[in-house]
Amino acid sequence: MAARDPIDPKGVIAESYRIEGIDPSQCRSIFLDWALSTDSGPDGPAPLIAALLARHAPAHPDHPMTAVLREGQARPARTGRRGGRSGRTG
């Protein structure tokens, strides 16, 4: 039995790079599965995503999973206040 990979415990990211003809939406679904099954720790998933990119992107720069991982590194846009009583009453 192979040792468990702490960065890709179920091997779904590595496997996505082996799938012929995989598209971006399938890669996003696989990325979500990875994110939900990975213990990202106190720093969040960013260090793990960086490690996955370092591992796979050099050999697969144009792969859809590489693009999805890069999207995953981006910080979400700050949308400002959402909801709450003061948001409803002017």
C-alpha cells in the first residue's frame, strides 16, 4: 500500500492530469472534491494549492486542472457588507 499523500490524499488531482480530454468543468468538480477531502490547516488551502502547482504545472502548463488550481489561488473579491438588520434598514 502506498503512503498517503498529504497534499492529494485521494489522488484526485494527480488522476485528473491523466484523464484524456478532461474539460475545465470536470476539473472544477475534481478540485471541489479535493478541497472538501483535504485538511488545509490554519493557513487555508493556499499552501497546498501552491504545492500542487509546483508538482504538476511544469509538465502540464496548458492543462485545464492547472488553470483551475491557479483560479483556486486567487483571493475572492471583497463584496462588502452582506445582509443583516442594518443592511435592510437604511
